[in-house]
Amino acid sequence: MPPRRPRPQAPVVTRARVFRGRALNQIAFPLGGIGTGNVSLAGRGHLVDWEIFNRPSKGLLLQHAFFALWARAEGRPAGAAVLEAAPGAPFEGSYGYNAIAVPGLPRFAQAEFSSSYPFARIRFRDPGLPVEAALEAYTPFVPLHDLDSGLPVAHFRWTITNRGKRRVEASVAMSMPNPVGLDGTEHLVGSRHAGFGGNRNELVHDGHLWGLALTSPRYGPEDIRHGSVAVGTSWPRVSAVTRWPAPGGWELWDLQAFWDEFAATGRVRGPSDAVASPDGRTHTGSLCALLDLAPGESLTVPFMLAWHFPNRVNDWNTEPEVRGRVLKNHYATWLPDAWSVMRHAFREAGRLERESREFERAFWTSTLPVEVMESAGNQLATLRSPTAFRDEEGRFFAFEGCGKGYDGGSDRAGCCPLNCTHVWNYAQTQAYLFPELERSMRTTDFTVNTRPGGDMAFRTLVPLPSAPLWNHAPAADGQMGMVVSLYRDWQVCGDGAFLKALWPKAREALEFAWKGWDRDRDGLMEGEQHNTYDIEFHGANPLTSVLYLAALRAGEEMAIALGEGDVAGEYRRIFESGARLLSTRLWNGEYYIQEAVAGEERANQHGSGCLADQLLGQWLAHLAGLGPLLPEAQTRKAAGAIFRHNFRPDLTGVAVSGRVYAMPGEGGLLTCTWPHGGRPKAPFPYADEVWTGIEYAVAALLVWEGQPDEGLRIVRAVRARHDGERRNPFNEPECGNHYARGLSSWTLLHALAGFRWSAPDATLRFVPAVESRRTSAFFSTGTAWGTLEEGWAGRRALVSVGVSGGSLSVRRLRLSPALAKLERAWIEPSRTFLKGAVERRKGEVQVEFAHPVEVVSGQALVLSFTA
């Protein structure tokens, strides 16, 4: 009896944008897990950017890696086409259009792309074929589960629909060259490469799984080129070849022989043995699923691609102690090869798909503005791009981005290694979705990179633990930000042992400010302060000083929790002094400026300029629940001034001598402006640039400061720039592709939903920033994730905390001030009723239960109110 065909779950209905025509040009949707590398699905359906070789490889294509469809209606001629839309212009090239993309084969006439990460979908149509084809591609993504979300695998589900009245015989073929021997540094030309030779493609039948295991014995287990790839399907009727025949000896005849056979018969025929390829060459294999469709019937065929390249080499640092050292990827410690990845992914496919779809539902059915959901959701790809990796021990590391590196060469290296504190100040996504990985970064920050006395190296050298420390002056903004991040991480997880272990070094890092940046302990940073603009600010300035205030507040709270009242009192004294001085000496009546330093004018300062980052510390304080750092009226006014002076709906006329991330005719937020004159002759180097990471942070700040419309205008401008035609919606570069600063977009969800979680207090806040009859928003904590909902019917309201994964122990809820009388509270679906005391607290409604309420996956805590 044949195995039952998998029954895919119905896709979640979202408000995702649909891309067509020229808007498909730049789309590249990364498929791959945390720390595994990617291959990207382009908007027209082809596979691009094969970044599976432990390095960025933008533009790397593998010849003959494609899907194809054959279909024949009863009594009609057969038709065949590559499962891609026709490529877009330009078509020029010294040898015609790029041959590696096999452009001479027939393709579908039209395609439409949409996505709700981690799922991408493409619909294909062509009047010349009797069927329609739709692709759904994804890699499992499950919050709080780094292993499930860290698989080097891509799933492809092809749904073929017979749209006619005749029975149709059809087939879907996946072809894949054996790429073992590549290291990702060179473009591939055809099937020839010096690293090839001895490549073997083995046909495997493993239970219900058919596939090809692509290996090479040429490279030993410690070689950086060592690895394997696998393709497979659980479809019960297949044909397969391990290598295409080459009847004429020329490479082009390989493709011709494959296509002639497939187009004529809908089958792949040829060798099925595992013969080693000759030196400098590799083989292409094909796997073909065979279908019969009744009129109107649809069938879904699953394919999987898996890869396993365990070794990466440190070729990004120049320090001799680490240059050339080999690191092993974490996924390789529990999955020995690509076929093992394939088998695991197949065995767990039902559970992983179900949980990934539940994340898609919880996240993408939110009522928050769609541009906000795209900004936060599309950036999730950054966590699983080559920007990030995990070492053998599971520690998480990240470049700032993926690009040319320091040498200015091709896009084959990570930029600005590793775990840069002043960039990671902005990145908030991982702290809430994969908090264990974020905590591994804090452990590295404080137990490895903080020297005796508190001087923190703001970049990490690997491999740990033997690597030396980065030899550079500490970054004032990054160091203060990591103190705040430690507090945030403790709030997310509630792990007192984690806080206690890192606190001594965190205290040293905070108090290091008194050795140079704030010698007089008056709460203003005034010494030489290296910062995220890759220069040193001199004198008091809002960027570092407001971050310092946030660190002092975080330090105060952590010291109180650990019973160090005297330390907390000193931090409070310095905080109050700094807040008073900053709000008087640096306030120009409209926003905060840099205080002039006596003597000649220095280069790389901002002076009287309106710095977009002037309230970065307050943004972090809002997120972490540390409260206002400065007079609230000043903060609101300064946030409005940033929008008024730095946001341009049309950047035409802005002269930029540096990098250009937004063009004339597009909108964007400038890093700094001088609305009242006084621009220095040589301001800091990035003053005229537009960075999405700062744009998102300012947008969320504006929401928190009661100006949501202005914040959303900034977000809409970012999304308009990443429209598929001009830029990739899934890649926001700065210093390299998939730049980590853009992960600041996650805070938009917290700001608009009014969400905050404190695990030590078991308190969840949900106070939507914009009044609506219904608000639904995604939430995640250190132990649970799901959906928050507030809905009104007349003067009655329901509030729901639905848990989709994990479990939540909550003692207090802080809710909208419009809520008044609590009628009842209960757990769904068991209808277990609860008693809660209600009081008004700081303008909000607080519901406190006598004991912590446990809400597990599949349950919801529901409360009904009258206004």
C-alpha cells in the first residue's frame, strides 16, 4: 500500500503585498536556518545567492539548479517549462544573456510573489499549459526553539492544478549540480571549477523518502570545503538520474539531453549509479515526481534541499592569533551530513510546518499597520543570513552585515566582525524570539570581552576561549547599551542566576565611565567617546549621555534586585544629576545638541545639529521599562523635532558625499541636520546618510512619545524604497547586506501594541498606542509567544492573552485606561474562572491575581470588561 501523501496545512490569510512585473526584479527571499547560510528564492522563482558555504556569496548561481514542469492533457500535445517566470531586462552580455541561468529554456509567462516570513509564495500562469503551478517555500521558524529554527534546509511545495476538463498527466523535476568543492568565493562558470573532481551523486531510498546525496571524498573532515548536499521528496512515484548524460562531450549537450528527454516524456532517464566526476568537473542529478490530475484537481508535491558544510575559517580578522583558525558550525555537532539533515527534516516535517504556520498566523494576522509588520517580519531573515553564525558550543556571533569586508573586494566576507556592541544596541529581535542566543552574547560581552577594570572590547575575536581581545578604545555608546541590554535580557527571562553571574562585570563596565567619560560623576559624558559613527565625540553630547542615563537606571534596578542598596543609591544620584544637566546645558529649546568644547573646532562632531540618535537611550529605556530619563515634555518635543527636521518625504536636493541608501525622489530620515545653521566644515562622516536601523528606532520612539502618525510616515518611506523593483524587501544594507541595525524594527511592535513584559515581576503590559475597535498583536517573552487581543463591542470589551507556544506565568496585567469594571476572567478553552483585583495605576488598569496564572500552549487568558 503506498504511503499516504502529505496533506499540507492551509496557508494563513494575511495582508501581504503582492509583487508583479518589474517589482519582482530585486526580490531574493533567503531560505535557511540560524547559523546555516542560505539560498534565496528570487521573485521569478529561480534560486540565487547560494550562500551555503559559510560566507556571504551574493550573486553566486549554480548552473542547472532549477525546477521544471511537464504536462499533457488527454489527446493534446505535451508542454514543458522551467518553473520560473521569464527573466527581465537587461539582456546584454559578452556571450549573450547569462548562460548559467539556462535562459534558453521555455518559462512561464507570468508570476506573482507574496510572502509572510518564513513562507514565500509564487503563483505561475501560462496560457500554453493545461495546468497552473504555485510554489510555497520556507525553512522552519519556531520562536524560542533555536535548533528547530537552525536547520540547513529549504522546503519547496509545488501545487499543480488542472484547470481544464481533460485528465492531465504531469511531472515536476528538481535538478541540482553537486557543488561540493566550492568555497563560495568565486562565481561558477558552467560545471567546471578547480575544486571539483571526484564528486559523487548517490540515489537514496530511505523509507518514504527518495533523494540524491551529493558528496565528494576529496576533502577531509577538517577541510573548509568538506561537506554535502541532498535533495529529496516524499512523493511516492518518482524517476531519477544521478548524472545527466553527455552525448557530445560539450557541457551544453548535458542540458540539451536532459531537456529533450524531459520535454518529450515527462521523465528523467539516464544513469543511476554513483560514478565520480572527472577532475575539474561535477555532475548534475535530477529527481522527478510523477502526477495524474483529474479535471479541477490539485496535488501538492514536496521537495527538500539540505546542505551540510561544517567548517568555516576566520578569514575576516588580521590578528595572527585567530587568522586562519577553523570553527565548526553548531548544527554540524548534532547532524553529521546533509542526508541526516534531510531525514530529520522529513521526520519532523509535520510538527515543524505546524509550528511555523502557527507563528505565521500569530504574527501576520496582526491588526498593526502592514508596513510595520513587513518591517519587523521581513527583517527576521537577517538572523538567518550569513550575518550570523553559531560556533561548536552554540554561542551566537554576528557581523554587522555581509559585504565587501575591509579589503573592498567582492561581496564574499562579513563586514565589521563580530558582535559589535554599538550596532547590537539597535538589534532587538533576537532578544525576544531567541533569548537564549541573545544571552550568549551578553555572556561573551561581560565574561570574555570586559577587561579587569571595566574596559569592554566592543568586537569579539574567535575562536573562543583562546582568542585575544579586540585592541581598540572602548565604544561609549556600545558599552552603556550592553548594560541596558543585560537588564532587558533579565526582564525577558527572569533568570536571577544569569543576572547574578554577569552583574559583577556589568557593574565594572558601567563604572568604567567614571575613569574617563564621566570623571566627575555628574552624569554627563564629557571625555573622548568612540561611538557607532566610527569616530570619537568630544564633550557632552546626547547620544552617549542619554545612553549613560539609561545604563545608570538599569544598573540601579539590577543593584536593588541583588541587594546592593548603596550601589543603587549612587547610581540614582548620578542619574538625577545627569538628567538635570543634560536637560539644561544641552537643551536648545527644541532638541538636544552637543556642547561645544573650548579650543579649535574638531572634525567629526555634530555640534548644534539635530541628531536622529539623540534619544537612543530613551528608546532603549522605553523598551526595557525603565521609564522617562529626561523631562517628558522635552523628550516629546525633541522627538517631534527629529521628525520635523530630519525626515524628508523627497530627498531631492540633499547632497550626499558618502554612501547612498535613499535616492532623490524617495523619502528617508537623515542621520543629522542643522536646521538653524552651524553645520561643521567636517561633520561626522555619516551625517547625510539614511540608515533603516535609525529610521525604525526613531519611528518607535515617536510612537512611544505619542506621535504615531509621524512614526508611521517614516516606516512607509522605508517600505516604499524596498519595493522589489528598486531594492530587495528582505535585505536592508548599511555596511553590508542584511545589516543587523535594521533589527531595531522589532520595537515598532512593542511601541504600537504598548507591550512590555517583566518576568521577575510576572507583569505583562498591553496598552495599544492607537485607539481601535479591535487590536491584535504578536507578543513573545522568554518562555512563551502568541497573540494579544483587545476587542470592543459597544461598551463591553474582551482582552485575550493567547499562547501559541511555550507557557506563560503571569501575575499582573496592565491594560488600557478605557477599561473599567472587570466582569470576569477565565482560561480558555477549559473555562477555568479566576479572581483578580483591579486598580488604576499610573493611568492604566492593573489586574492582579492572587497567584501566578499559568497559560500553556493552546490556551488563552481572557478577561471581560465594561467601559
